[in-house]
Amino acid sequence: MNITRCGYCCDLCKAFEPNIKENDQRKELSKAWKDYYDLDILEEDIHCDGCRCEKENRKLIDTNCSVRKCVIEENLNHCGECNKYPCSTFNQRQGLSANEAKEKLGENYDASKYNEYLLAYDNKSRIDEYKKINFNK
């Protein structure tokens, strides 16, 4: 799996450039981001090469991501390797778990849409599992 510095999963992300080329679903992703995260990002502005991309002209959803900066400064692979996890910096990028998304949307929650468009951003569950497996925490 291609994991970002904060624990998102590029392989599942509809904004990730290879996924756009394979099956462009940015319109649906834009709506999901609005519904679940109150983000207003137009579909034409949704494009990401991944936060690990080193190209000078890389495209990122957030070019000023504080998590990316922190992980690079700490010389870590991702937040799961940090002794301070979860911290306030990570919490700025924490995605919704399925249960949190269900709580937020109530009867409007759609598990299939969550799995298709938002599972990529359930970074806390992903990193918690990483720490459990690797550090027995």
C-alpha cells in the first residue's frame, strides 16, 4: 500500500493521479468531501501526485500540509513512527473512521460511498493498527 506521511492511502484515493487516469471520479469525491468534511474543492482542482512525490512541479491538494512538513523534519516515514502520535499536528489531518462518518451523517450515511470515496482518509485507524502490530501499543 502507498501510505502518505499522515497515513492516508494513495491507492484508495480518488484524487491520486494514477487513479484519476484509470477512472476519474473527482466529481463524486468533491461531493463526498463536502458532505463529510465540509470542504469546497472543485473537481477540476482535485489532483494529487502524493505527498511523497519529489517532482518540483508536483501537484498536491494541500501544498502547505503541516503533517507532511513535520514528518519530513522528524525524518520519519509517517506519523505512526512518531512517539508523539497522535498530536495536534496529526489531528489537523485526521480523517473520519466509518463509525465517525456514520455518526456525522446519521441516516444519510452510505457505507458503500464511504468505502469508495473516504476510506482512503481513515488514517487514525490505519496508523493505530500499524502501531499495534509494530510496537504492541
